[in-house]
Amino acid sequence: MNEQIVILDFGSQYTQVIARRVRECRVYCTILRYDTPAAKLASLNPRGLILSGGPASVYAKDAPRPDPNIFNLERPILGICYGIQLLAQYLGGKVEPGRKREYGKGALMVKDASCPLFRGLPRRLQVWNSHGDKLTKLPPGFRSVAVTDNSDFAAIEHRSKRFFGLQFHPEVVHTPRGREVISNFVHRICGCGRDWTMRHYVDQAVETIRAQVGAERVILGLSGGVDSSVAAALIHKAIGDQLTCIFVNNGVLRAREAETVREVFGRHFHIKLQYEDATRLFLRRLRGVTDPERKRKIIGRTFIEVFQSATRRAGKVKFLAQGTLYPDVIESVPIAGNPAAMIKSHHNVGGLPKKMKFKLVEPLKCLFKDEVRQLGLELGLPKEIVWRQPFPGPGLAVRILGAVTPGRLAILRNADAVVVEEMKAAGWYYKIWQSFAVLLPVRSVGVMGDERTYDYTIALRVVESQDGMTADWVKLPYALLEKISNRVINEVKGVNRVVFDVTSKPPGTIEWE
């Protein structure tokens, strides 16, 4: 990347949010460990550095500390919360425990409107605070440019060195004009343009993949989900037939899932696709299993077994590609250990055994979910794949409460297809996080025509969420609910009742497993 901002992560829960805000300024941004050597930073040639917040106190014995030489790189630096306190401590100021902690909403009074951080902003700003310590003495050459009721040094600057500090969090939505503060730092102070786009990322990623892989072959476990699909399209653009995608049909997929994947990737993109139909094996091992966690483990272990066998048939392969995203790589955690570079196990293709000694190719590991969707569109993937809703790894098996049988799978698959069709037709599917059907182990009496029925109940689950961590049920129009219910009952044999789940997360979960 020609222009980039580097964030040093000191364990803040908001570090990734800072990165999002910088990228919203159309400037590339990467997150590195707090103790990244200054020499490595210099080699990256960033336009500026941001020191994140963090849960520690700068005066604590085990506090995370950066390489002090970062202050000699002659790059603009913005310290946020813990970051402003680091600036102060390293450059001759003083930080002490505050008599009054400052958490939540606050009012910032800008004393010097000429400060480039606040250019174009009003003198009074709503901000969000989250700190117990406070700066009590400025380092030499610094001056205060903004205050709050609890701090005379809520924003500081050393204008000639281009060092700035903020005691509040400009990156969160609770600081309404905070994006403009970050934009001022990135554009006015660091001098970055607005050139970073998905087209630039594609070109750069293609070069990187080619340099890493050379003439070797790559395999990728293609699930049909957004992440693996985009990774497949990007890697194929870079190395063509050196990539082999392995698609495992585990028998608990959605309607036409296997056909769609084979159509899009095999016949449309002409990607070398190895199709493994292991439906009978998976369903045999799931027979009689009702506990959702056991279902997950059985499906996970069986997938590994099938995938291993498939890789042997794929021939000599050196690299394994994964659709790992940025939030899965960088996770801010308490600074007892490493605040970064923690990869979630569920992204490692079901936890593949160590004896499968592949080198990893992870072309999406610098992107967030919405950026991956943008990349997919840039690569020409159809909207139906790029914007499809999340789907659990164990598939329909965890949306069937009770035992998984071919008959029950058919009922749920058909009901779920109706839900998707009607949500798309009504314009709701792409507006929300998830909408799906759940087959309950409940049968009740119904009347259809002149006959009494004794059939299953389908629960309709529709939720809105930003990240899946919390969710609220969506207030769908009654007319849409009525249409979905009528179609499911009339068209799906074995169902005579539909109910609507109005539980938020928490206390419930998104899935019913």
C-alpha cells in the first residue's frame, strides 16, 4: 500500500473501530502489536501512527509499552485515551489516578479552533470517555487545546512535531463528530489522499498471492459462504488453475446449495472444483443424535475426515487457503498476553490436524466483513452469494431440534426456501442480519380441508444485528408474516403450524440449537 496509517494496539476494545473509521476515510489502515519495533514501522513507511486505548495504567509495572524509538520516526502520532497517557509519560509529562473517573457521555470545549484536529468543528462537542487515570502535567512543548469538566488536558498537541493526544474516544458512535476528528488527522495532518478502494486492494492482493505461492498449488475448502467464496474468486484471479476448491456436501445444506456452488464456481468462474458428496456418511453418523453440541462435533470431525481424504486425491499441494477475516485475526484482549494475532479456531477449516502441514494463504485477513462483500462485487460474484445471510457451520442440523432424519431435513429445507424467497421478494432479505426457519420437535392437531392433521411446527426467526453478538427480532409487516405462514403450511408437506420468535439476544441466541 502506498499510503497507510498504522495503529498500535494496546488492548482496547475499540481498536478495530479506529481502523474502520480510518478506512471510511478511504485510507488503508493496519493494526500491529503495541511493541512492534520502530525499525519495522519505518520499513512500512506509514503516513502516521495511532496509539490505541487500553485497559492498563501507564504507570503500572506490567503496563504495555511501545518501542520508545517510535517517537523519533518523524511521523504524525495520535494518542487516544491510553495513547495520550503514553505520549505524556514518554515525553516528560505526568499521569496519575483521577479523583473522579470519567466514563460515558461528556462535553468537550475546544479552546483553540486552529488545532488541525478540530478544523471545521464547533467549539463544543459531545464525546465519549472511558478512563480512570488522567494527565496532570504536560510534556515540554505540548499545550492543551480542549478541556472537559474533569480534565484540563482532554486534547493536547505539539504542533511542530505533529503529536496529538485525545483523552476521549473519537472512534465510537457516541462521539457524533468523532469521524471528522479522525479524518482531520488522516487527511490534514498526515496528508493522506482518498485513494484506497477495493480495486486497489484487488491489484495489491493479486501481486501478494502470486509472490507467496509462486508455481505451487493451493487448495481451499469452499463452503458457499461469503468469506470462502470471495477468497476463492480472488485467489483464482491471481493464480488460475493452481487453485483447487474442495466443496463438501454434508447433507445438511440449504435448498440448491450444492447446485448453486457448482454453477457459480465451476461453470461460471471456471474454477477447478472438487465436489465431495458425503451426505450418506454425515447423516449416518448423525442418526439418533439430539444434543446440538454432539451434532456440531460429529459434523466437525467428519468434515475433517472427508476433507483430508479429498486433499490426498487433489495431488501434491503446498498451500491451504482460508477465508479468515480481520476480526478473526486481531482480537483485543487483556494485556496479560498478546493483544493481537489471535486466530479463532473455527476459521481453521474445522480445526484441521497439525499433520496436514500446509502453508496458509489468507488473502482476506486485512478486511472487515462489509469490505469482503465489496471485494466480492468487485470480483464479479453474484449478489446472491456476496450478500447472503450467515449460515451455521453445522447447517440445518442445528435448526432441527431433535434427531436429524432425511424426512425432517426435507421439511426444513423446503420451509426455509419459502422464507428466503418471500423475504427477498418483499425487499427485506438484504436489509437484516438473518431470517430462517427452525423445525420444532412439536406436533399438533390441525385442520386442512375436511381432514385433521397431526404435523410439525415451524418457527420463523428474523433478527437484526451488527455483528451477531447482540440481536433484536425484526418487526416484520403482518402481511409478510401471513404470506410466509400460508405458503409454508400449504406447500410444505408435514407442517400445519407456523410461529414467530420474538426473543432478542440476550437473553436468547440467534440460532435455536
